[in-house]
Amino acid sequence: MSSLSTARSSDSQPPSAMEVLLVFLQLGLTSFGGPAAHLGYFREALVAKRRWLSEQAYADLVALCQFLPGPASSQVGMGIGMMRAGYRGALAAWVGFTLPSAIALVLAAQGLMHWGSAVPAGVLHGLHLAAIAVILQAVWSMGQAFCRGPVQVVLMGLVAVGVLGWGGQWAGSVIVMLALAGAVGVWLLRSGSTGSDGSLQVAVGSHAALGWLLLFVLLLVLSMLPWTLQALELTAAFFRTGSLVFGGGHVVLPLLEGEVVQRGWVEAPVFLAGYGLAQAVPGPLFTFAAFLGATMKLPPTGWTGAALALVAIFLPAFLLVAGVLPFWERWRHVRWLRSALQGINAAVVGLLLAALLQQGAASVQQWQDPVVVGLALWLLMGRRWAPWLVVALSALAGAVLT
């Protein structure tokens, strides 16, 4: 009860969309490292610091968004914004988290032919090392919360091994492993209280939620049809990508390559350059769509193409969150489903662990890299430094040492 009273006292002011916008704008400016790291940033800023929702509610929301196609971290942000301030909160969360990286990538696209490679390789390497520290912090914190028993620990390890074994070749493997973890939870884990502590309260009724789901299905069907107008074809391609990619993050790249490079809309070297730049900016990797929309060889291009591509690839995420979250709030209190969620939460930690190992294998290449990661982790967990400051210091260390 003390934690609940503390959470209520911290929210003396009524929630507003502007509050959500400002918090997510800060996250959008400082959240480097991809979806796994974003979940760590969100947990630290919104659960541990501001107590907008409980640890359990956050884990349940993460578990839901792992099942949905689209950018998982952005969907978590939209869900938190919706719980905080309704539809306007969801929009504010998306705008704040997405706009900084989208603007940066469009500006980079506009000046790519003039500037060349503007970001030193050492800075990029330092950002990767900072991401490893952030993911490690998330694995440690969420592991302590959701892997307390032997069954959860084993599930975490098996999921991590499974993700690494598949090597990202089959994006549906993540969905299969989460489903299996849920089944193991029903079989071997006993659910806790089904009370309202930490409930996912959303200002969306069942009828409205069904309407959002029907709109998603309608738009997905329309996106499969051929369109003669280039603006509609571009919008359909990016909506289709956002609707069908499971796993988020880097999984979207082969789908985007098939949509824009193979069609001749964007040249392959430009596509690869934009992908490299997308690693250097904070926020969701799906904002890579803005870069592609800005570099289209056929109109609409520039800022218009970027806006169309950006809205189209993120729109399915909003429709699915608004359509599914109200039902998730109702069903997650069922005892067998809560047992399943215990298994799924442990599996989510396994996903974070796999991301940590993958990032580490790709980025830790020199003897000084573990030193930078260890220092960043100590500053994050031991000294409680702001993540953006740790990221900046890691980028500086990468530039000096690489």
C-alpha cells in the first residue's frame, strides 16, 4: 500500500497530453540503442522515477506489444501515453519519441549528397557501447523483478538461446517462443493476486476498440491493392510494412529494402547510408522510413514523402494498441492468463538478454570496449547519471579510443 500511496502522491497534478509530450520528447532526444534499450529507458523514466504505472503493469504492456506487429517500443510508448491522457496522450507520446530522430534523418537525407559521411566511426562505436550498457541495466533490473524462480530463469535462458539460434532468420520465432513461454507459465506457474493493483486503465471503450481493429484490417486490405498514384502506392507500401513486421527494430530492414530498393524508388547505396545514420540517432529505428520517404526518386519526396512514409509505417501500431489494449486490461486479470504472463515476462527478459549478447558480439571488438561498457554501466546504475549524459560520454570515449 505504501508504494501505491507514493505513486498517487507523485501525481498531484492531473495528467495532460503536454506532460506526456515533454517527457517523451526528452526520451526521444536521448534514447539510443534500439528497442531493447528503449524499454530500459522507459522503465527507468516512467516506472521507477515518475511511477506512471506499476512494474507489473509495465511488464504486461511490454508483453502485449511483443505479440503485436510493429515497433514494440513505440507501441509501449503509445500505450503509456493512452493510459495517461487518452488519445491525445498516445499522439503526444508518439510525436515526442519519434520526431527528433525523424527530423534528424530527413535533414541528413536532404544534405547527404553534400555532406557525405558526417558522423565519425568512433562516435558510432561509442553509441553502440552505450547501448550495451543500457540493455545490460534493463536485463538486470527486469530479471530481478520477473525471474525470481527456477522456471522463470530457465525460460529466460531458453528464449535467449532460441533467438540467438535462429539468428533473426525467422521473425515469427519470437511470437512462437513467447506463446510457448505463456503455455509453460499456465502449466508450471501459479498466478498471484488478480486485484486492480497496477491496472492498465485506458479511456477506450470496447466498441471504439473494435472500430480501431476493423479500420486496421480495412487499411491492410487496401494496402495490398495496386495503386496508380505514386503517393498512395508509397503510403500503402509503408503501411503494409508496419502491419506485417514482427519483432520490430532491425527486422523491418529487409521488408523496407524489398519495398523501396527492389522497386527502384531508392538506390541501394542511399538505403545503406540511411541505415547507418539511423544507428546514430535516438528514438525508434522505424523513423528510417522518414529518410527513405525523403530520398525517393519519384515524387512525393523530400519533407512530403518523409511525412507520408513516417505516418504510414507507424499508423498500424496506433490502431493495434487502441484496438487491443482495452481487451487486454479485461483479460489479463484472469488467473490462468496471469500465469501465462509470468512466463511471457520471463521470456521478454530473455529477448533483452539475446539483444545484449548480439549487440555485444557485434560491438565489443577491442580491449578498451569492455572498459567503456563497464564505466557506462557504473554511471547508470551506481552513480544514477542521466542516460543522455552517459550516452554522450560513451560517444566521446569512442571517438577518442577508436
